Amino acid sequence: MKKVSASESARKKGCRELAVEILLKVEKRDAYANILLDHVLKKEPLSARDRALLTQLVYGTLRWRGRIDWHLGRSLRRSLSAANPYLRNLLRLTLYQLLFLNKVPDYAAVNEAVELAKRHRGPGAGGLVNGVARRVLREKELQEPNAQADIVSRLAILWSHPDWLVKKWLDYFGREETASLLKANNQEPPLTLRANRLKGSRASLIEMLREKGFNADPAPCSPQGVSLKQSSAVDRLPGFEEGLFQVQGEASQIVGYILDPRPGERILDGCAAPGGKTTHIAELMEDRGEIVAADVSARGLEKLKQNVQRLALTSVHCLRLDVTRELTGTLAAPFDRILVDAPCSGLGTLRSHPEAKWQKEERDIQRLSRLQKKIVHRLSAYLKPGGILVYTTCTLTREENEEVVEDFLNRRRDFVVESAGSYLPAEAGNLAWGKYFLALPHKHNTDGFFAARMRKTS
């Protein structure tokens, strides 16, 4: 392997080199792309154009990694898994540009990839990257799997999802819905804000953002939602430091309305970090009452505290707590309402977190389902008679959604499901799904979200 000199390591890195480093860390560490990207954007002196390109390269490569790997499998002489990890991710990045970006000249993408390969792995690696890239360019029109392939493999390759997930969604949603969902997952989501109703109206926030040059519009489903058509560093948006808004997906905002908190109540948010739903509950309660916001993650809890402070909320009490264990002391006093925003596979958020497609496995679904059942059963013991429990996830699997609720109701006959649709804002009426709440990327342009509202009868 070629050694990197001190002068080379001190040079300014370009977007493609930074992108490969992020992709490598995502793969090797199961890291979150958004956190790595945010760190690089704050550290590196990049122009606005380069910041946008770097973001596109990282997310685009992760979104289309399945289709890209299919091309690489046809172009490499040995298996992709046997390739050097740096070269593997450099090849993925290069093919993303060749196959999906029209504004990046092919020669620029190939030439820089060859130079990066030489710099990090030597001349032979440069020749490998050049040969693979040229081969893919010659076969560029062959971008789809054989029409005779089975439906699972064809959809998995065409829309860049793992086979196991495509099969699961075909069983759950059917062929037409699944194809639409897979396609939607590869689209860039809007940036959605939630206007802090304690500091101003949605209309005033939109007016202020527009005056500052942002393309801001009311979100279609949430009464407090604001949709931004251009991406931007959140902490650089006008009004952020003043607590005029909280970044929160539109479907996530609807959960607060389903819980329907009232001023003066005592509420438990059992898995609260980073605080989007917690702070919304406080706003809906007019910041009057008590919200115990618990989470097992110290880092997540710190982020929650920052959001509570920035939004100037006084009713939220943050607590590091493992909610799979028994509550003790005054904490165990009954609550009027409990929100269980359960740890889940996150498969409803693939537009924002495309790496989850490649990090999650089918066995994770069963493991998480067991954890979710444990949490909801444990926390239900601390609800007052007549109280409300809302169970919600940001995923789209039957095992983590309906089956968790049905298992709980079978074990706790003193709980009944109430229609979530009765508590939805008028704008969100189309998100009712039988007794439950279900938001879908391809139907509602939101994250995939599920929620069930249950009342304790005695």
C-alpha cells in the first residue's frame, strides 16, 4: 500500500474524497450518515456549492447502493465483498455519479476516482477503478435487471433495497404499493419544521423565512408544520436560536395530536430523545403540567435538554432511565398519559437515513419486536384508570406495529383501542388506517409512521 506523506495529509480534501471517507465509516462502524456529514460540514471550509455536492454524493450513493452493487458485481472479476473497503466505497461513489448524476461530467468523476485510488492504494488500484468505470460506461444502457428475474430480485435491484425487505413489504402491502414505496424511499425528503406555538404562529414563521429568502410553505398534514424546499444547516436558519421552531418530520408531529395532552396533566414520554415529540407535547399543553422525558441514551438526553432549553419550555423534566426496568419512588406515581415512542428498525425513515437499508437485517425485526412488547407492557402499569397510552414507531413492519399492539391487548384486557382517526387534525384525515394511524412516504410525502391510541378502562 502506498504511504501518504505529511504534506499530502495536510492538503485540502475535495468533496469526493470526503464522501468516500464518510461512506467507509458508515459501512465499517454502522454509523449514521447525517451525523458524520454534519461533523464534516462544520469542520471543513467548503463553499455552498461543495457542501451541496458532498451531501448529494453521500446520500445518493447510499440510496442507490443496491443497484450500484449489482453493476459492480457484473464488472468485477472477484466478489465485491472481497474488495478493499476503501476501493469498494470509492467505486460505489464513482458509479453513482456515472449512472445517476447528469451535471457531473463522466471524465471528471473517473479521473478523480483514479487519482484517489492511486493515492490510497497504489497504481494498480487506479487501473482497477479506471477499468471498472469504463466497463460500466460502455454498458450504461443496461441499467435494469433481466425482465425474467423473479419479482423480489427485480424490485430489489431496480429500486435499491435488500431482498428480505422487499419480500416483507410485498407480503404486507402487495406488489403495486411496494413498488411505489420503494421508489419513494429513494427521493429526497423535504425539511420540515414545527412552529413553536408558544412563541408565534405558523404564518408568522413562514413570513419571516420567506423574507429571509427561504422557500417556505405550510406542510399539508400538520397544523404547525412548515416545509422548506431547499436544504440548509438547521442551526443556521433564522429563528432557530430564538426557539421559534423545532425540526420535526410531519408524520412525527401528528403523534402529539393523537396523544391529545391537556394542560395540568402528568405525562410520561418513555423513549424521549431527541425531543421532537416531547417538546410538541409541552406546547400542546401550553407548557402547563409535568412531562417526564426519559431515555436510556446520555447523548440523546443531552440533545433533548438542549431543545427544551432553546424552546424555553419549563414543564419538561429530563431523566436518564431504562424503561424496561421497574420505575421506583415518586417516579412511579400514576400518569394521565404515556407515550411509547418505541425503539424500532426505522424503516419508515429511509429517505433521510438510507444507510438503514444496509445496516438492518431481518433478524433485527424480531429482536426489536420483543423489546417493544416489553416496554409497552412495563410502562402501561404506570397509567391511571381512564388514562391514554399511545404506541408509535417510525417503521413499516407488521411485527413492530400491529402485532405489538395486538399482543399487548391480548395480555391486558383492561385496555381498549380508540380510533386514532378521531384525534387527527382535519388536514391529516387521510392518515387514518382502520383504527390506527399510518403515514406512508409514497402516499403522503412523509416518513413512514405508525401509531395506536389505547385507553385504560379500569
